[in-house]
Amino acid sequence: MLDAAGNRRWALFRTRDQVIDAVLEHYVNWRERAAATRFAYDRFTIAATRIERAAAFAAFTETLNEEQLAAEEYENSLAYAERVL
């Protein structure tokens, strides 16, 4: 859900094409973050030692957080687009 700051940030996109481009950019970013999360999880599942598993799990949780943020940005861009298009 967009807050006041989010509304101001999205107001920078004035044309229909700019709004659509921003939505697509956020979608692609989210999908790239999701792919990175899958890769990090795969690395975690094959880690051999306890130290490797700990490091791989830390990397996985970091990419998971990044994916969540990217998903929220995509959600916000869709909400803005629905209001203005």
C-alpha cells in the first residue's frame, strides 16, 4: 500500500508510458531478485560444512529480504498504475 511518500515518488511518472515502464522495471527487478533467492537457497542446500551452511543461510536470508522489498515495490507500482491509468 502506498503512503504519502510513496505517492510523491510515483507522481514523478507523469506519462502513461513512464508509468508502464516503471511497472515493468519493478516486475523485472522482482523476478531477478526471486532468481537470486532460488540460487542462494540451492547453494544453502548443498553446503557441506556447518560454516558453509551458516554463510549460505545468511546469504539466502539476505536475498530473501531483497526479494521481499522488490515485491513490495512492484506491488506499489501496480497500485499507482491502477489509480492513474
